[in-house]
Amino acid sequence: FWLKKYVNMFDEIFCLSEVDSSKAYLEKYAPGKVQILSNAADDVFFESQQNKDVLTQYIPEIHSAYFISVANYREYKNQIDILKEFYQIQNNQYAMVFIGSIQTDYYKKLMDVKKKLDSKFGEKEVYCLAGVKRSDIPSIIGGATLYLVGSKFEEFSISLIECMALGIPFVSTDVGNARILPGGKTIGDISEMHTTVMKIIEDPDLVSRYSQAGRVYTRDKCRISKAVETLENSIMRS
């Protein structure tokens, strides 16, 4: 109630994307004052030189190409369904790497599900990491073939911006800003993930197009300097 009453008193109102869940509401009660700020990845994700051997510090035995998902081990991030989809992929040349900040109760569930899937389908190469240095994340993502997102909810996925900045194509559930990003494929349901992944990895030209589109988009719209410029211009207008 109070927001309807006072929101029009603000000079400027920012939404993170064109599909921000609050955009329509804010435009209704504060017409002409809503701007799209977008979000920005750290400059390190735009650096061209990445150390491709960083992952072996955490997984010495990994020799396969790999898909990656970086998110806290939480129910709504839905790593369990990503894992189930990975076991449906008819290609054993790839490993699956999950990275989360700490081992949560959901992490334990994820490991239990892996054991069951191994019993049903045969063991696959899956690694669930925690405690990875933030400074190592860009290199690890940069060495992946695809970035996978299975979230049940997002508003603005900064991790998708980070993977695009590194030129890594993504496959994501239709949450938050994913549908308007050019660097990968958005799926309507998590059950589409394994077939979508297969279509992408079997088409090198498509991988290249997604990679290039993601790099161009993020360099134009998702740098810290761009976000600061937008804020400064807004302040000057006010």
C-alpha cells in the first residue's frame, strides 16, 4: 500500500532488466520515471587471458571437457534436476562440475541423488565443489563448454552475464532475464535441458554464434563503467 502512495515521489527508479518483475507495477504508479540499469560483471570476467589449468587444482583427475553450474547449493537453484538431465545426455565425453560456496543440506541431497543415478545409469563424471576461491571462478567457467542454469526463480542472473563475458554459451530455464540474453538458449522446462545441450554441442557453428553474441552483448551493456555512467547521467538529469 505505501509503495503505491509514495513511489511517484522518487526522481528516478531503476529496474535491472526489461523483464524485471516490478517494472510494470512501477511504470503504472510512477510513469516516466523507470529506467533500465542492467547489471555488471566484474572486470576480471572480461580479461582475455584465462588460466585453463586452474580446475585441476581442485579436481586433479579431471581430463574431460565439462559443463559447469555455479550457484549456492539451494533448493531453488535446482542442481538436482540439472544432474538428472546430465545423466540423460548420450555423450560420455563431458564431465559435470557444480560449484557452490559451502556444503549445505541440499548439497547432501545432491550427492545422494548422484549415487542413485550412478546405480541406475552407470557412473558418470560429476564433481560437486565448495570453497572455491572467487578469483579462480573466471578461469574455471572460461574452460567450460556450456554453462547450465536450472533455477526455479531468478530476477537477474549475474552468473549468466559472467559466462557470456567469457564467451561460454548457456542453457537456462526461463527465469529472470535469461530469455532476453543472446548468449545461449532458454528452455521452457528443465526436462528440455538434455536435448538442448546435445543440439548445441553437436553444432560448432551454433556454439560460436552464442559465444560471440554473448561477448558483444556484455561488453556493450554489462561493464561496471556502463552501469556507473547510467547512474551518473541519471543524477545529472535530476
